[in-house]
Amino acid sequence: MSDTLLANLNPEQLAAVTLPDQPALILAGAGSGKTRVLTTRIAWLIQTGRVSPQGVLAVTFTNKAAKEMLTRLSAMLPINVRGMWLGTFHGLCNRFLRLHHRDAGLPQTFQILDTQDQQSAIKRLMKANGVDDEKYPPKQVGWFINNCKESGLRPGDVEVNDEFNRKYVQLYQLYQDQCEREGVVDFAELLLRTYEVLLKNIPLRTHYQHRFSHILIDEFQDTNTLQYAWLRLLAGQGEYMSDIDRTRAAESKRIAVANIFAVGDDDQSIYAFRGANVGNMDSLVRDFQVRNLIKLEQNYRSHGHILNSANALIKNNAKRLGKELWTDAGVGEQVRVFEAPSDLAEAQFVLEEVGGLTRDGWPRSQCAILYRSNAQSRAFEQGLMRHGIPYRVYGGLRFFERAEIKHALAYLRLMENPHDDTAFARVVNLPTRGIGARSVEQLQDMARERGTSLYGAVAFLAGKAGTSIGAFVKLIDGMRFATQGLPLHEIVEHIIDASGLLAMYRADKEGEERIENLEELVNAARNFNAEEGYALDAPATQAEAENELPSPLAAFLSHASLEAGDNQAQAGEDAVQLMTVHAAKGLEFDAVFLTGLEEGLFPHENSLKEDGGIEEERRLMYVAITRARKRLYISFCASRMMHGQTRYGLKSRFFDELPEEALRWLTPKISGMGTGFSAGMRDAWQRGGGKPFGDADYGGGAVPAFAKPQTSHGWRLGQGVRHPKFGEGVIVNLEGAGNDARAQINFGEAGMKWLALSVARLERV
Ligand code: ATP
Ligand code: MG
């Protein structure tokens, strides 16, 4: 049977899959089969009896990747792989903490705060303590806390060197106390708490060290310091012992040293901004004395022109370990490049192309629209919706992050744990039940005085506030009583109704979509038991079976916090895939639309200020290009609406790094100077009578795209105009000719309008 498992591997891949039990690092470029090697190795280890499924710990970067890996493994192995410890760092830590909540000092029903919850918890805390949120912006406070946690630092460990810093540390402490009181943990806490339990609890650590004889990690280049420390601990290579101790311990079998198998690509390290440390690769080689360092250079994913573009681009990075990918798939199609006058026109172009591809038989799920920042998805989503094309967004405003869903989840959280203050504060007056902000403040004061949760403080509250909030508490208690023992989806159904949320959205003219989403939540709960399967439903060991398992509701709530999936398209429906380039890591599609390739957007303007920023953006671009199998489109816009303003973009510098012969321009190529230009530059251009002006960075002397020959109607893109009703604006798009000519004009505050040029009374400004 091994033979079929190992068939279709090239010699280097085969060597990697069947390496003896020794630490190994597979370092290879995109699409060279790293994930395939890792998955096949797990199957091979199990199938040849080298390890039991319980002995494997496998870490993936996203939930989507974890699901794919489980599916592939189930196809390769005739065993139930559900109980295996395979998932993201966060997912695995969540599982660990549920099992060992007592050792971790957490209530069994602890809830997970996602990024938004964390922000509202911080804001609530700052308000309660009278902290100036202009001086200490809650976002910064959140970053500070997360950074500390990701570096393994508790408030007492942070070095305080000035007043400002002292305040941050104080807030960190207050926040931590609040989380402990409420029994909630944020994402970074999941990791740090797990790490600390393993560090301090020797019997538990020893148990897991013995249990996981094989630890495999995908996308190793993007692990952060804490994640790596966590892996070292589990692998029996922790810093907690001197070398002599470690040798003695290993000899006496007190600790087991796991076989670590990491795969990664330094060229795809794209999470430095979140603390990922590509240096972990060096550390791994040193700490584990890795002698098996395997390179894979054949790419099985992309056709030649696509691959050559990726290779040529990434060569511009100075800091690389250096590897060149090749393919025997042939050159394939050239990369199609498209310049759009506006972001709406770009979306229109992409939709038309997707339509054409689907008509030609390409599955929608094999078409991906990628963008650098989440805000860009809106134009595509609107177009897809208008045309009734099913689509699915990964990341961004995810299903579980929508307001109505978060409200419903808050009620569900109160069913699990009424002391969850974040949930309590969210829905105490939602739907409105006459509980004013003043009453909530009184309650918060009382809770602080008495050292209890908000729920616990209600009993001490007199007067009007006591009565109104008391009624809310009765409602919550009543709902908990009524839902006891019900199947998960009935619990959800009940609370949506009994909380008054459903009635609230029914009364709202625009509430229909929200009701649909709430119904979708009931569906998600119904399917959760059956298929999502919080992996704990199949305890892998006796030890796990003996531990209390969380209720299905607790499991569902964790899933809601951790899951990055979305439900715009029905499950199983063939849908176009939309996501940021970051979220696309590790994935592949037949056709990829890489959009918004404008200076300031991609590379992102923030990266220009940072050391190594451009190199990280280039790696991101490399990741984006290498997602495509057969067809790649790269587009950019002359103007784009962002944050309510029109921005004129220059085409990204990355175009200059792509090989000319690999590109096919669908719109005329303008050399040198980019296409659009900023308002200041536009003014200069107009003042200069339309003569090209020099710009050192973009090769002055070339003709800007805006200087296209004037058409019969005499208007041109970028022209400033004045309208009697809408005021001043700028033409961002032109269509048609003669009497049918129309212009899209950005009027700033009055918004974006399409006007017929023959009737609109426009003046030039
Ligand atoms: P990334 O760096 O983007 O994560 P990767 O190195 O993990 O890429 P995989 O996703 O494992 O690459 O493989 C890329 C594609 O090539 C997949 O479709 C995989 O099935 C295919 N593939 C890998 N190895 C082979 C092979 N030996 N024969 C045929 N196809 C292969
Ligand atoms: Mg991969």
C-alpha cells in the first residue's frame, strides 16, 4: 500500500517523505510540493507503523489548510483521522486549554475574544478607569498587549522606562485582570497560556512530550517567537534545562525528543508585521541540530510564464537563501495585464472575465480574486452580488464577525457563562429595553466595588437601574433554563427568538438580510455537530476521554471565534473565491486575478517607511503570483475610491520587475511613468500645459496615461469640473461617444456620480 502512497513523488520529495526519524527542514519555493510532502509523510509514518495517529502533532497556518489536510489524509488512510492533533496554533492551544482548563486556571467554559471583542473590552476598561483614549489609542493598547504576549511577557516582565510606557503596562495589567475575572482569553493568550502550563506543569509536559513523537509544521517561516518556543518545549528541546540536564533526562527517558519536521519557504515569509520570525529557521537548524535539509526545486503548480514572473520578481530581494524554481509544464499563457480607469471599472473587468471563464467551463471555485487590503473586496462583492454570481470571502468581514451574529453569539456566551462581561455589556440593552448608559455605568461601578462580574453585581443594584437590569438577568436565566439539554441548533434557535433579536430585525425594514444570517447561524449549529466536528468529539486517548469535555455549545463558540470561513455561498456551491493575498498563502487556483497593483496599495504605503518593508511586500507579491496555476491577471487602476476619497495611483513598481516577454498587456502599455498621478502631480501637469514632468522614481519624460488624446466630447480623465448642484469634482471614468458619452465624477462629499455629458451642465476648473 505504501507504494501507491509514494507513487507520484519525485526523488527529492520521496527522500523527504521517508526520512528516518531525525529532525528535518524542507526548504523550498512555492508550489514545489511542501504541503504534499508533509501530508504524505504523516500518512507514511502511520501506515508503516512508525507512529500511531495519537503520536502526531501537525500544525497548519489556516483552518482551511487544516481541513484540506484532514480530507487528504482521510483519503490516504483507512482510519479515522478526526481525533488527530492537527490544526492551527490557535486551534491546538484551544483544544489543549479545554482539556486542561484547571491546570491553566481557566473556567471550563472560557470564551475566546476575537480582535473586535478585544478592542471593545479594552475600550470598556479604559472608560471605566478614566483613561484618555486620545493619548492612549485603544488600538495601540491592543497591539502593545498582543506584542507583549507574543514575546512571552506578562505585565510584571515588561521593562518600564518612562511614564508613557508605564501607563501601557498598567493597562495591560488591568486588561489581564478583567479577562481573568470574566473567564475570557484573547488569541495571543491561547498560546501564551498553553506555553506557560507546559513550562510549569512537569507531569503534563512530560505526558505530551512522550505522546507526540512526531511534530510536523507547515509554513514554518511564519512562526513567531512564542510559537517556536512552544514547539521546542513540546519537542523536548526547551530552554528550561541545561544541556547536561537535557542529556541526562533523555537518557533516563524522562523527556522524549520528538522528531521535528518543518517545511517552509523564506521567500514567503509575510507575517513579520505580526511578529513572525524567519530567523526561526536558523534557530531550528541550530537547536535541533538538523542535518536533513532538503531542497525541492521543481514546481508542479504554475505554468512557465507565471513561474518566470515569480522568479524574476523575487530576485530583486537581497536577503534570500536563494533558490530557483523550474517547471516542465511548458510556458503556458502570458500573464494578462489590465489598466482600469477606476476601481469600479477594474471590478467590472474582472467580473466579465470570470463570466467568460465560467462559460468556457472553468469552475468558479478555481477563480480567485486577490487583493492587498480587505477594503478592496467591496467593489468586487457588489458586482458579484448584482450579477448573482456566488462568491465566498475569506477573511475580511467574516460571517461570525457580522453585528447580528455577534449579538446572537453574545447571548449564547451568556448561556455558557453569565459572568462574561463583554457579552453582557454587548446585549444588556439590545434589543433596547430601556436600560440607559447611566444604569450600565452604575452597574460597572458596583461590579468594580464588589469585585464581581456585571452579572454578579446586579443583585446589589438598587433603584431603577436595579429593576431594569434585574429583568434582563431574569431573561438570561430563563433562557438558560429553557435551553438546558436541547440540541445545539435548537438552543441557537431559541435564543434568537427569546432574546428579542428576531423581532427587532423583523421590525427593521432593512433587517431581512440580517434575519437570513441568523437563520444561517442556526444552520451552522445544526451542521456543526455533524460535520465541522470539534475534534474533541473523538478523544484520541484515555487521558483525554477522562477529562471533562466541553459542551457542544462551548465548542461551537470556540469554533465561531476561530473559524475564518464564510457563508456567502451555500456550502458546496461553486463560488468565486475572494481573499487578501495574506489569506491565500498555501492555496492554489487555476485562474488568479491579482488586483490593485498601485503604488501605495501594493506595495502598501506603510511598508515604505519600514526597514525591509519593500522586501516583505515583494514576498507578498511572490506569494500572490505563485497561487496561479494556468492563468494570471494583474490589474491596476488610475483612480480608486478609498476611505471615501478618490486616490490617483501610479502603477506598482513591481511591474518593472516582471519579465517583458511573460506579460501580455490588454490595455496599451505606458512605459516609464505610471498611469495615474496624485492630485498635486495632476495640478503640476495641468499648470505645465500638459507637458510631461520629470519624476526621478518613475522615469520622467514618459507620457502619463491621463494625456490620452482627447475624444470627441472634449473631456478627459482627471479633468477637474464644477457642477451647479454637486460642486467640484474630478472625472474618474469616461464611457461612450457623442450624445451617449457619460462621465463618472467624484464629487467628494456629494459622492460619485455618473452623468450624461450632453446634459450635465459641467464647467472645467
Ligand atoms: P506553497 O509554498 O504555495 O505552500 P507547496 O510547496 O506547499 O506550495 P503544494 O501545495 O504541496 O506546494 O503542491 C503544489 C501543487 O503541486 C499541488 O497541486 C500538488 O498536488 C502538486 N504536486 C506536488 N508534488 C507533485 C508531484 N510530484 N507530482 C504531481 N503533482 C505534484
Ligand atoms: Mg504549502
